[in-house]
Amino acid sequence: MDGRKRSDITIGSNVKVVQKPHQKSGELTEGIVAKLLTKSANHPHGIKVMLEGGIVGRVKEVNDN
């Protein structure tokens, strides 16, 4: 799943995000969602989340657990 729909992402989801400084390179960081930061139902660039540990980025992949 991609990360453009808020309903696909819950707190505790295992996701891969792209952080702001890595947008050009597309480097992904994997982690567990601690907080959903985007309020809208969907976003064309991915829902913004905070991972456990404080990393903020836009979800590019939701890993099925």
C-alpha cells in the first residue's frame, strides 16, 4: 500500500517514510507510527507522520503485518 490515504495508516503501523532532507534522493526510513500529523483524509505526497523516536516524514509504503 502507498501512504496517500489516512485510513490505511494507524498508530502502531510499520511504515517507510521519506524525510524532508531526503526527498530528492528518495531515501526511505522504516519505523512504527507514533502520531498522525496530516489531518486530511488523503494527501498526494503521502500522509505526514511521526515515528517512534521522533522522526517526521511522509509515508511512501505501508508494510503489511
